[in-house]
Amino acid sequence: MTQVRTHNFRDYLTEIADNLTNLRMTTLVSLKSDYQEGKGGQARNAPMPFDIGWIDDIRVNLSAVERRTGSLPGRRTVKKDAQAAWLLKAITCIDLTTLAGDDTEARVRRLCAKALRPVREDILVSLGMGDRTIQTGAICVYHRYVAAAVDALSGSGIPVAAVSTGFPAGLVPHDVKLREIEASVNDGAQEIDIVITREHVLTGNWKALYDEMRDFRQACGKAHVKAILATGDIKTLRNVAKASMVCMMAGADFIKTSTGKETANATLPVSLTMLRMIRDYQDRTGIKVGFKPAGGISAAKDVLNYQFLMKEELGRDWLEPDLFRVGASSLLADIERQLEHHVTGRYSAYNRHSVG
Amino acid sequence: MSVAHYFDTMTYGSAPEADKEVRAWLQSHADGFGHFIDGQWHAPHSGHTFETKEPGRDKILAKIAQGSVEDVHLAVAAAKAALGSWQHLGGHGRARHLYGLARMVQRHSRLFAVLESLDNGKPIRETRDIDLPLVARHFYHHAGWAQIQESEFPDYSPIGVVGQIIPWNFPLLMLAWKIAPALALGNTVVLKPAEFTPLTALLFAELAHKAGLPKGVLNIVTGDGSTGAQLVDHPDINKIAFTGSTEVGRILRERTAGTGKALTLELGGKSPFIVFDDADLDGAIEGVVDAIWFNQGQVCCAGSRLLLQEGIAERFIAKLKRRMDTLRIGDPLDKTIDMGAIVAPVQLERIKNLVEKGVSEGAELYQPQGTLPATGSYYPPTLLTNVFPSSTVAVEEIFGPVLVSMTFRTPDEAVMLANNSRYGLAASVWSETIGLALDISPKLKAGVVWINATNLFDASVGFGGYRESGFGREGGKEGAYAYLKPTAWAKRKRRMALPELPQAIEKKDGFDFPEIDRTAKLFVGGKQVRPDGNYSRPIVSPKGEVLGEVGEGNRKDIRNAVAAARSAEGWGKVTAHNRAQILYYWAENLSARSDEFAQTISKMTGTSKAIARKEVETSIRRLFTYAAWADKYEGTVHTPPMRGVALAMKEPIGIAGIICPNEAPLLGFISLVAPMVAMGNCVVAVPSERHPLSATDLYQVLETSDIPAGVINIVTGDSLSLGKVLAEHDDVDAVWAFGSAELSAEIERLSIGNLKRTLVDQGLETDWYDPKSAEGAIFLSHAVEIKNIWIPYGE
């Protein structure tokens, strides 16, 4: 902690305020790094030896999965203060994302500004949360904007995630993918969202998938790696389950549903299938792997259903940003409206909340 | 609680469903409910009332009328009076009313859902998301059966006034299952809801009347078991439909025996939930949750016996315990709970006692940590491991949230353990191998089998049990027949007493060549065997000639014949084509000896040769008919609203006892035995007591017709006493008895041991020459059990 050097009363106050801010920031950063190292001294996932036995007996019954995901939203709900709290928590798990061909540095900086202050301060104060730091879980951009985002978020503790490895199709040469990862890490990306080669899944070449993922993990170094399965491409839940297990075995820190570019985005059945694999992986290794649904989650109600699924299937720990992220761009705006409604009792409008 | 608190703990908080409207409705009946009879409220004749409680809070909800014999009489009279007009309305008219009821249910669905939750203690989530949609669907579906009744059931008529007694576990859904088909098909109803949960039935009656249902068509009488008994005993009731315990089902069978009242019973169960090592284990875990913790386990078809393949048992139990820890128990009106309250303290006590018994017998108990609400009847989800088929908790229906777990090694052993029960309501099979799942399903003794699913219901799919889980189906076309009777049978007249046969004329002695002695033995297990008692009875012609002697069968002969039939059960598994071939061959061999059979009939009965020839000829035709049906009386593919199908399979019932009438000694025998055999059942037949030689002459025909040993067993002797032994035999699955009214009554009364299926004529004589009365679906439908196999699919 910095010492307070007093010159006059006004400076004194300013300095205290600065230090408090720093203090809060440091705490936040250290909390974040705790999460990154795994809470309670838990180990980060590292590649296990390839074992086909972990994949062979995987079975997924689509109808049974759908029955669970179809009934859960009716079995769990949060109302009033609890709902506001869950939505605020959801914000802290958002990977606020822009992945468009027309992205520019200025556009990315605007998004970063929103990530720092995602909710209007008066709303937070009304919710009794004025003393808490509510920021998004990360900013997620293409490699080109990593440096700008790192700069814009500097000191905030918000990590920058880069999509990589020839995102979204992942069909560039393997060594180019590794080089891309390294470049993003060099630019300050703390998280790398890689895409897998779907062909390996579709042809059942699990060893190739494992090798690829292990190389990505290695190239990431200290940066955390999220494996995007592109579930809309690999189609069947059995493929989803097996690809999940292989990627975790090869060291993925997170498994993620979609790039947002496939025709089918994240769904609850796909998510449930991946969560069950995370649980089985934890049973086998003791290691907690994170989960990130992405694409199509744009309503507050939707994200709550994902949160219910996380809590029910994996437990409380998976509601925090170290183990749960949501890849989204328009979700935040809907949450802001719901929060304002909770505070005022009146339905809100988009133009009352700043854009990102 | 604050936002910050929830932000840090990420707990759910409570989310109570509003009950204002329901409380207001209850308030409007604060003086107490009457019975709903003939379109209006009637105060109980006796003035007696009782209270219905809110099990979730242990508070009184309403004052309910205790039905007396006078109230029941009033209700039955109203139903009887409305019957003619209701039938006269026709299928389309009734379809409009059923459609109106479906709309009414949807219009008031939240009111019903909240009221049901309050009265029963089940979670609002389940009444709202499961019960109410199924109720509305049931009325829509049966509006359809009303609409097409004339074309789909041309040979059937409504039964008449139906008394219906329903349980407390799904009060409104059971009401729908009962009254929708009854009303659709032209019956009128007196329904007694369960004592614990009468409110939704009363609300339904009130709203149905407001929606325009004519008075008297649906009458609700409330009360306890004594009210139910009065309803069952009422002489103007034509049918009783009951859902409830096997114990009460037995009483109803006994009380209605010989009255001619039709009866369907949907009773208890101890349904197996079988998980193979190639199942989606996490999917199966959720299946278990739906199987045994749905409705607090108070479900007749609850999957309460978990059977795990040994290799996955340990892992599965670990997963299951973890899942149990996330179940939430609490106020039924809270939208975030999984389990509400047990319906009443007396049920809670029963559950507690049975679990204690299980533990005292060595079971290991697992219940998740956590507290239950302080007031109200709550019981935690419970798993008992280290349980064996011989444990009390593996045998008794607990009717609560208690699962027992056992293991098996092979598919055969899974089937054996699954079927090791007196019940046979439902079963759940989990395997991702289609060949395995579809192989196991037909082998399970259960009326409903869910593959990779559990507790799926739909109005288009029949529901009902094998064995002591009752008989009759509810839902689908198979369920519609439970509210119809064959029109041809309605014309049957009481059987005339046959004239006494004369004393046997003693044979003259002398030195002429004597006729070679003919003493027929019994036909058991494909062999002609001497009767156990070694007595025989002379068969005398109307002229007094002794035509031969037949064995005097006794209890032990029946026992031996049943054992032979049981060991011939493979008959049910041979192909239908094969069974048809054998029936044709039987007809062929009979045809070759038709003159001889005609002669015997003529001699035995004194009928003209022409009539006797006609009887033989008709018998051959009848064998052809059932040979034809053998591979054509097929199952149905139901299409419930899901991605998947339900296969309504027609399966043999098993071992059937058949008591043949005295008239038409050959044709009567063949008309009853052939449909049973065509459908794959094994038979113990007692031929015409008076004229048995047509049957004993068949021994050689059967022997030369490739009918496997034990498929048809014939025991001659006294119809009534042999019939009683068959009716009491717990390894006989069905008895058909055609003869005296006394025989019918005794068969029905004595069938309660294992609740066997019975088909009796109540002493009314069937015209065996009239195909509408004597052959086809009218008999085949009693020769099969319908099993619905649900197959959701998708990859």
C-alpha cells in the first residue's frame, strides 16, 4: 500500500482518493489473477496424456438432454433483488465482443470504455452496489486490436481475449496458427480463444485434435486458452461431448461453444453436454475447466437460464468469471434495461443506456 | 436480503406463485362445498362434512361434503336421466362439448394449477407445466374420438352410467383420464374424487357447467372410502373405473363380481428403472429424478427400483447422490422447488416407517443435507442402497420419494430382476444400443415401457398395467374400448337350463363283439395322462347311452396343466406366421375327420346330423379366422406430441384358463381356445362339462397338428370346481368362463389373488354361429395385453 504524503488538506483528500482507487484496482487485479490461477490454489489445467478410453464410452441421448434443458428454466427462477444480483453477476462474466470485418481501433476503444463502466452509476447506487466494481469479464477482439484494447483497459484488470488460429474457420496452416497465438500474447492478450479443426472431429481423428489443442495450449504460455468447438459445425451432441473431453485432455482452460459465425449458436442442450464433460473431467483429474457459451445469447432471460444450468450442473464456483464467460455483444444492453426496470418499476429503453 | 447478498451468495431466493384468485374462489365457498349433482350444488344429505388441508402448510383449505347413500343415489339418478339425451346428441355434439371442456381448462389453467398445488402439496411448476397441459390435451384428443365414434367403433355402444373413483396424486389429471373418454363415447359419469384432494374436481364441475356441459352428464360426489363403496354397489351403475391402490382394487373386483358391471383398475406398481452400461449416464440420472422425485414419488408408475449394470453401478450412485444434493424441497407454490409436500401426515408416516424398516433390514440410507420446512408434511429425496430383491423396500410400493437400488450382470438378469414383482405397471430402459433396448422392452412385464425416458404420458397412448397393477387401458384407441361394449353382446339372452340327462342305460351283456372301451384321459403337456384322482365320469347321450368315459379332473390336474402351460410359454415368442400355419394345420386335420366329429356331436347332444355338420364346418372356419388373424391383429404406432413414437404392441397375456360352455361343444371350445392360442397364449381348457367328447377327440388332432406340447391342455370334469381352481391359481394370468351366472360370479370373485384378467358371460348365451358375437376383435382384444413402448429418438 502506498504511503500518504500530505501537503495540504485538498491534496490529502485527493491522495487518499487516488490510493483508494489504486487499492481497489490492486485488489481487483489480484482477485482476477487468483481466478486465473484457480481459486484456493487450484491448479490450472495442463495437458494430460492422450487416452482414448476417456472418449470411447461417451454416450449422449439427445431427447434426455432436451428434457433436462427444457424443464430446468421452469424449475428455477430468480425474482426481484435476486434477479438484479444474478444479472449483475452475468455482466461480470460477459466477454464483451466485437468480431466484425468493419472493426476499427476507435470502435474497439469505445467497447473497452463500456467494459469499464457497463452499468450506469445511479443504477448501481440504487441497487446498493455503488461500492462494488462491476466490469465485464473481458474484451474479446481480433488480434489486430489486442494492443489497442490492452492500452484502453490498462490498469483495470479486465483481460483482453483474442480470437485466434485462423478464426473462425481455423483452416490456415498449423504453424501460422501458433504464430498468431504468440503474436496476440506478445501484444498483451491474457486469453486466447482458439478454434479447432472441425475435420478432426467429423472424421473421428481424436488424436489429431488432441495434438493440435496441446500445441495451442503450449503456444499460449501464461495466457489462458479457450477452445471453441464450433458446435454448429460438428452437429451431434456425441461429437460435442467427445471434442470437449479431448480439448480438456489437451489442456484447454475453457471450452467454448461457438464462434458466433456458424449457422447455429450456443444452445442449452449443447451447453449441458459440455458441462457434463467438464464435470466428468473434474471427476477424473480434480481440475475445474471453465465454460463459455457464445452467440445468440442476447436477452437477460437467456443468460439467467445459462446461469441456472451452471449452478445446477456444476455448482456455485461456475458462476464467477474465472470459470464462466458469456460471449455476447447485445446482451449487456438488455441487462441494463432490466436493471433499470428493477430500480424504477418502469420499463426502460435502449437510448437511456450508453452504447458500447 | 439485498442485491449485494444475492450477488455474493448467488442463491435463488423465493419466487412464490400468487394465490389470490384461488383464495377468492375458496372464500366464495367458505360455507362449505356440496356435491355437484345434476348441474347444481347439493348440501350433503347427512349434513356431515370433513376438511381438506393444505399439506404444504398444514392449514385447512375448505369444508367438503361427506357423501352418503342418498347423495350417491341422487347423483346416479341424475346421470341415468341424462344418459339418453347425451347419447342422442351424437358424436359431433359430444365432440363440441369435449372441445369446450379443453378450452375451458386452458382458459382457467392457472387457477386449476394453483388450486391443485395447494390441495395436493405438489409443486406449482408440475401442476402448471405438466398436469394442466396433459389435462387439456386429454379433452382435445377425446373430442376427436367423439367426433369419429360412429365410423371408428361401429360395432360398439356406450356402457351407460359410469362410476369413477380417482386418487389424490394427480387429482385433476386423473379426472381428465376418467371423464374425457367416458363422456366422449356417450356415457354419463358419477365421479368421486379422493378425500384428500377434492377441490379441483369441484372447480372443474362448476366451470364445466358454466361452459355449457348439460346437467347430469358429470356429477361429483365427495367423501371417503364409504362413499366410494356406495357408488360401487349402486345397482344402476354399469361400470366402475378406479385408479388407486391394489388393495382397494381387489375389494372392488370382489364387490362387483357377478353383477355384470364392467371394471377397469389402474393400481399400484414397483416399476423398474434399468440402466445398462452403454447408457447416457447423466441422461439416466435426470431420468431417475423424473422417475422417483416427480410428484414426491407419489406416482403409481414411479421408477422406484433402480437396476444398475454392475460395471457402472458405483459411478452412477456417486453421480446420483451429487444430483440429489441439488434438489430443492419447499413450499409447493414456490417456483424454484423440485419437491413439495407429501399429501397427508398419514402418508408421511407410512413412508417413514417403510424407510426405517429398510434400514433395519440392512439398507444404506442416503438423504441430502438441508432442512425441510418446519410445518407441513415433507420428506427428503431418499436413496436406499445395499438392497436386495428379498428386502421389504424392494417389494412394497412405498409411494414416496424413496428409491431402492440393486445391480445386475447381464440383460437376461436385468429382465429377471425387473419381472420379479407382483406388479407390472411401467418400466424404464436406458441404453444407447437400439438392439438391446428393443430386445429388452418386449420381455418386461409392464404396460408401459419408456426407452431412455420416463414418466411420459399422452392422451393418444394407452396407460395401464400387467399383473397386479390392474387391467384396462386409459388413453388412445385402446383406452376408448374401456368405455364401450360390443353391441352384439348386448342382445345376449340368459342361457336356458338344459334338460337333465337320463340315467345311463346299462350295457347289455352277451357274446357279441363288444365295442372297444373308450376312456379319454386328460391332455396335459402334449401327453394323454390319467387324472390324478383316477376317477372317471360317464358321458351319457340324451338317449341314455354311455358314449364313453372321461377323466374326472381335480385341483392337482389343474396344477399340472398350468405348470405344463407355463413351460410352453415359448409359444408367445414364435412368429405369428408360424402360429397361423399351425392353426391352419389344425383346421386341416379336423376337416379330415369332420364326419366323425359331426357324428359325436350328434350323438352327444341329440342334435340333427345337419346341425352337427354345421358345427364342425363353422369350427373349421373359425380356426381359419384365427389363423388369419394370428399375423394381422397387429399393434399400432402412436404419435404423441414429441420427436419419437410409442409402439402399442399386442402381447400375449400368458397362461389362460378357459371354461367352455355346454352348448356347441366343439364350436364353443374352438371359439374360445383358438383366439387365445393365435395370440400366443398357452391354455388350460375345461371343455363342455356335459359334452366333453368333442374336446377329448381333439387330442389326436392336436397331436398331429404340430401344436407344441403344453400350448393347449385339456382337463375334463366339473366346470365350476375346476373353474374355481383356475380362478384362484396365482400363476394363471387370465380366465375366460362361459356358462352359468354362478360360474361367472365365482370366477370374478376368486380372481383377486393376482388380479387376473377375466372374461365371463354372466350366464348369457352367446350365439356361436354369429361371427359378430363369436369371433374376431371382440375376443382377440381380451387375448392380448397392450404394451406401449415409448421411443424418443434423435442424435
